[in-house]
Amino acid sequence: MTSPEKDSEAPAEANAGRLTFCEQNRHYFEYRGRPIWLSGHSKLWPLTQWIPPAQGATDADESKEKVVPLSEPSEGRTYRDEVARVAESGGHLFRMTPFWPSHWQNGYPMPFKQLEPGRFDLSQWDEAYFEAYRDFFALAAERDIIIQLEIWDRPGLSGWHESRWPAHPMNPDHNVNYGADVLPTGSDLREGDIVFGKRLFYTTVRGERPELFALQQAYVQKLLDETKPFGNVIYCIENEGCGGIEWEAYWAKFIRDAVPDAVITGMPLDADEHSWRSYFDSPHFNCLDGGGTGLRYAMLDTVGGDASFKTTRERLRYDRIALVRETMAKYYLLMEAYPEKIRPVYVSNNFGKVLDCIWAMFCSGAAGLRYHRRVWDETEEVYRWVRAFSTFLDETGAAFVEMAPANHRLGGHGMCLANDKVAAVYLPTDLPVTLTIPDRVERVRCRLFDCDKGKWLSDETVRPEPAPGAGENLIITLQAPGDTGTTAYVETV
């Protein structure tokens, strides 16, 4: 089964450059000839909710099932509004799944053609949806925003809520293409049949359910046909994937065959099984989204929290930051042992409100971080945090592709990205931290940056002093004025 051909209406800017890897340092990305650190955030997750509903659509239509919206409504904004807001903050990363299963109930267009309310033909497409889809990618490309496209979405295939598999267009109850002999419906679903347990949706790559497999291929091909003209894409096989490497490697090769220079990632969910190593071994993956690996768990449980290091809580704030540092160090060790496997590692979603996340990832040598949907409040402070980070990069000109994690140079509770000339040291608390300075440096310029407000706090030149009991090592002492997050930028002069 093939998808209908349609020439993209993408502007010329979309073809000006494709996201690729920085040859100077392949731990990082490059876009349009310049290194780019993928800071980001957004309320946009499923694109459907950000496309205006079809004219005349109403939630009150009793012929539809009860509307079950996603828990983070767009509050009247469209994808155009959100692209503008993220661009204004200096953000460079969106993450989106093409649709949320129940959004057709609200009148939003879906990728598949809807023949009647709740009844889809999976072999035909809704051009109203794909017009918005192309426009979204084009707008983002104009603003240097990279879109991580989640081809599949494991939560949407799960049966534990009526807005998910029970409302999914690929559920036999909602399409004209196959029946309950291919996949279970909401009425006969046993939790696990779709994505856990038997994982029926994933066994198509083994030759099972060929009628479903043909429709899966047609859908992915359509997504690829519409994004080929755009260079601002990371293809992620599955959001919080649990289909396994066989499933993900099949689709990675499928994408690679269609878009040879594509940037392709996985987001494996099983951190404890070290499944992330398979994504370094496969020739089709060339970066890793750690949002499903140990980095996910390193950031977990900071939601809404800003616990000080000085408290006695079971999992301390700095303990979480240390877990990020240790997990990133594990990836770096693997790539140090096998240089041919060097690739960007980043997180397209974090699970904490504390602004530490973006700085912990930056100073650990990651290629990016996008604040996840749980982290905003009415003040939408994550937009401010990304703007602060962008201000820091702009005003220091920090050449992060020439730097590397250097936590061995620290004494105390911090994180360090450095080379022989400069160091960026994140100070999450107001406890003093020492930084070892290269030999024979007589003076260093030290500036403290408020990571919450995006303002410089101090600028002074200091002389390194001998480290107590450490031979000829020279150090300086850094101390933040508070616990909200401060970064020291240290340069030799």
C-alpha cells in the first residue's frame, strides 16, 4: 500500500540546511552550518489539539463519545502561537506526536480521513490535517526550531484510559479497514495486549497481521513524504518506546531508506535493562533521546519540588542532579571506549519543575533538553528559564563544542563543562565550590549568572590560590548567593 504523492509547499528556507552532527565534536548537533544546543519547552505535544477545530464542530454533539481532553489544554492557542512563543524565548526544540487518540471527539482534524464521526479509513488522509502539519514544520524551520517527531506513541496505544486506545483510529471500533480479529477493541481489551503483555501492535515486523502492517507502513510513509523537504526534523521511533529494538530498528531502517541523511533517535523506556546500548550498536540510529533511559529516572520526582540540598528529604535535590551527571558519564565512557559510536545524547522531556535540569544536562555534555509538559505553572516560568539559558550562551559566546564535562576539577556540589581556557560551573546551592585552575594561570575572570532571572550578578578578576594539601594545584572558590541556580563563567585572562 502506498500513500498518495503530493508536492510539499515548504518554503525555500526549509531546504537551506538539515540538522546534522558537528564534525568538530560529534556529541553535539549542527544546524545550517552552526552548532546548536537544543534547549526547549512547549505545551504543544500532540499537534491535533493545536490545530483549530473544523468549522461547525461542537463538543455537544451527542453522536460522539464523551470528550476526554488531554490534561494540558492549549487554552485557545494554535501551533502558530506556540512557535512564536518558543522562538521568542530562544528555544530550539519541540517534541510532538502527530495526534492524540481522542481528539477527533473535539472536532480536531486527524491524519486519517474520517468518513463519519469516529469512523476512519486508515488508507486515506485528511488534507486539512496535513496542511497544518506542513505549515507547522515550515514555521519552525524559519525560527531555527527543531521538531522531534514521535512516529508512534506508546501511551496512546495503552488501554488504561478512555482517551487512549479505546478512542484510537487504529482500534477496530473506529476504522473500516479491519476487525477485532486483528487487534482487540476497547470492549475486549486486556491490559497489555496492545503494548505490554502480548504487544500485538508490534509483532507486525515479524510478519504477523499483514493487513495492519501495510497500514502502518502507509502511515509512516505519509509522515516521511510530508517532512522530507524540511531539515529541522529528528525522527523518534516511539515516545516512551517499549516495542523493543526489533520494532524500532525496522522503522529506523524504513526511515533511513526514505531519508538517507535523516537524524533518527530512539527513546527506549526500559532503563534497567540497558536497552539503550542497542541504539549505539544499530547503524540506523545516530543519536539517543535519554527521556526513556536512566536520565528519565534521574529527573523523576522533582515535579513541583525545589527541595534544598540542606534538607533531610529521602531524595535530595542535589542527589537528582548527581544522578544526571552519573548517567551522562556512563554514556560518555561507552563512547570514549568506542569512538565510532560517539553521538549526541539529550533529553526531549524532563520530569521536574526545578530549573536545574537544563543546566545539569548542559554541564554534563548533553546535546539538549526540553522541559516536559508537567513543568509549567500560571507564570509559565520555563519560557523564562530557556530565555535565561539563551542569554547566557549569547553573551558569553561559550564554545560548548570545544568543551567537555570536567567534574574532576570541582570540589563540592556543582557541575562543570570546561576546556583549558574557560569553564561553565553550575552551582545549584549556596554552598561553596572550588574549581581547579590550569597551571601557571595568574588571573581569571569570574562572572556569576542568575539562571532563574537571566541576569549577571557579579564580574570580578581573582587570583587562584594553592589548594590546601593538594601539592601545586591552584583553585578558586565559587559561591552562589542562593539556592535558585547560578552559573559561574570562568575565563583565564
